[in-house]
Amino acid sequence: METLTLTLHKAKDTKNKVVYGTADGTVIQSVYIDKDALGKEPPEKVKVVISAE
């Protein structure tokens, strides 16, 4: 695996985090990101690049 690029869609907001996941949920079920890390208005989509170390 060289790299895997995913577009994650905002699924829901919790008190302190925003939950993102792939549209069909087959690659990544969910990713919780602190709201502070996303700025004032969390984006509807984020792009994640995964690579082997």
C-alpha cells in the first residue's frame, strides 16, 4: 500500500467533537475530531490520506 485517500463526510456533531465517516461505512466506520481542531465552522467533508510507515 502506497497511499489511500478517503473523503470523509460529516455524520454528526457531539458536544466537543465532529464525527466523520466514509459514505458507505465500509472503509472507516467513524473518526471523531475535536471541534477546536476544525475551526469555527466544521467542514462537511474532510480528505484523509493514509500511508504505510
